Amino acid sequence: MNMGPLLVMSGESMGLRIGPSDRNVSWMGQMGSGTSWLPASTPMYMWHKQQGDWLLMLHGEAKIGVNSQGGPRGVTRFESANWLMPMAFHRLGKGTLQLRGMFSFEPFTFPPGGSPLLFQTGETYKGQPLIDRQHPHDLFMELSAQYTQAVGEHGSWFAYFGYPGEPSLGPPAFMHRASASENPSATLAHHLQDSTHISFGVFTGGFTYRWFKLEGSIFNGQEPDENRYNFEAHPWSSRSARLSFAPNQNWAMQVSYGFLRRPEAAEPDTDIRRTTASVHYNKSFARGNWASSLIWGRNHATGGGEVHNTNGYTFESTVNFQDKNYLYTRLELVDKNELLRAVDRALLGIADDHPSFRIGSYTFGGARDLWNGEKLSVAIGSDLTFYSKPAVLDAIYGSHPVSWKVFLRLRPLKMKMSTMHGTH
């Protein structure tokens, strides 16, 4: 269905025309974080409006509730994980312009030091490495522009600039994956897979042809600092490349490699070479949807005369059935070598400054929509997380810690193509 100079619809899929041809289309459901690809059939929860020649969209979500982490290191806190993403699309010359912002209020809605999360590591608080905490995202998560121009009827080239933005490295960030849509927690493998989704300085260029996308980035590889409200300036000394493949509307996969120059403030002399691969599946059905992801990430860290290799494996899946019901799981095996402070190593009799442990995390949860108005959906959800770990860690984590969360989830209604017919 032709909806004017920009929009094209086919069944329940909506796309943006690139160039004059109806056959050269960028499907909206395929757009992940940064320039990454999701399956084109991925459901979209957002508000939309056509304003003249512009298509305006607003995407966002908030999960508000109680987070209780088990064991001796666990605490219970009230918190909210949230983000807001406005987008604008416009035909410009022979191509399409995309403007996008992303903002999070987590600097205000997370407890001081971050959201409690057993076995999580990465970034710092008051100059000390965060352990058993997930850092808040920055107030400014993305301010980006992308220009895409058609090359024939099946290809395109594009240029993307973000300050901040996301380079061509890793899978779509966890909060954008339909397979993680109901889970309020970050992955334990975040800093092995998709932690570069906030980079203060990114330029990406690439090409697409039919089912393939090849892209490369130069960017600032340093993690955001503890000031969650500022704009940071560091050398663009990191680089990455990614090859994506989407053979049909239900599958998307990628492999990527990146060199990160001194990403962690706690280890300023350490460089990381990161390799990732992921497969994403999405299938819509009558009154529901099923989304799954399988992700691997590996960090090869060198610095201070030491070499460390760590791997993270993540499987996550969410099924939506009978419109209002959701069941989800996340299963992870992650290598962690930053769990122990000096006092912990002394207590356990460990001399190695970076002992590595294989941690398992197994989450099972569900949610149900309580109310769906004209614009907003409200749901209640809860989950339980169990763990596996080496017995040597029992002295500080307990034998069998169990964590749980109860939350309300607020977001826009799921877009249906029938609602677009009257917007042009």
C-alpha cells in the first residue's frame, strides 16, 4: 500500500521508501538500536503521527517496582528502569533522513550506585568499580542522524553520526530486543556483548544489498563516566565492523568485531578486542508474538602485561499470547573476573588479582496487561532468578541465592497497520 512519498505498507509491516522505488524499502520493525538489525516482523510499541512530509514517532518504556537480590550481598530497593526515544523521518533529496534521540531518567530513578544485580560488573561509582550493581544509563543515550540513499532497487548506502550514538558492534542493545521486552534487568553479559550502545562520538558508514548489511565505525570507545548528565569528549580511537544477514522477515543475525581503546575507567591501561555473534528470531501469530535471541560475546583484554579472555553466552525468549499475557526467560553463562575486591580475595585466600569465575544466571518471569487505553498500556510483572557459581564463592554470596522482582510496566500500545490508514 502506497502511503505517500515516504511510507509503504505490506500486510502488517510498515516500511520507509528509500529512493523512488516501492521495492527498495527499510522495514520499521527491522530497526534496532544504532544501525543494528532486528527481524522485520518485530512488533513496534510506539506513538506515530504524519506531520506534513515528516513521519514522527515516539517510543519508550518504564518499569517501576521492587528489586530484591538474594544472598549476603543482596539488597532490596524500589527503582525504575526507563527510556524515551523520539524519531523523525523525512525524504531529503534522493534519500531518507532519520533523526533520533534517546533519553533515560535512570540517573534519578536508580538507587545511588546503580540497580542491585548479583554478579554484575562494569563502570564505576565514586571512583570504585561497580560490583553486584547495574549502572544507570546516561540522561542522553543517543542524539543521532542517519542519511540513507538508494543504490538501484535492492541496495543502499548510509552514513550515521551519533553524539552520543552506537557503533556497529554487537547485537541490538538489550532494551530494544523483543526477546527481552518484559525483563526489567540488564544482561550479566552486557559488557561482553552490547555495552557500546552509548558512545560519545560515533561515525558509521555502510551498504545494504537485499538481505545483507556491511558496515564499519570509528568511535570513542570509553565507557560513559559517573556524571550521567554531561557530554564527554575523548579521542575517536576505537573501531568496529559488522556483517548482518536477514534472509526473511522473521530472522536476523550478525557477526561483529571491535577494538576498544581503554574502555573502562577502573583499568585505564587496558584495551579490549571484542567479538560477538547473535541470532534473532521473531514470529507473529494470531493474538500474539514469539521472540528469541541467542548471543555470544568475547572480550580479549590486554594491559599491564596481562591478558584476559572472557566469554558471555545469553539465550532469552519472550512469548506473548492471548494478547495480554507474556512469559519470558533469560539463561546466561558469563565469565566474570572483576567480582572480588582485595578484601574478598584475602578472605577467600585467592592471590590472583583477576580470578575468573563462570557464573550462571537463570531468570523465569511473566507479565499481564492490566489496562490498555487508547495510547498507553499498563502491565504487572514478576520474575525469579537462580544462579550457579563455583563453590569458593559461597562464603560471600551464600550457597543458593535467589533474586526476585515485581514491577509495573508502562509503554505505548502495540502499533497495528490498520491505525496508520487514517494518518496520511
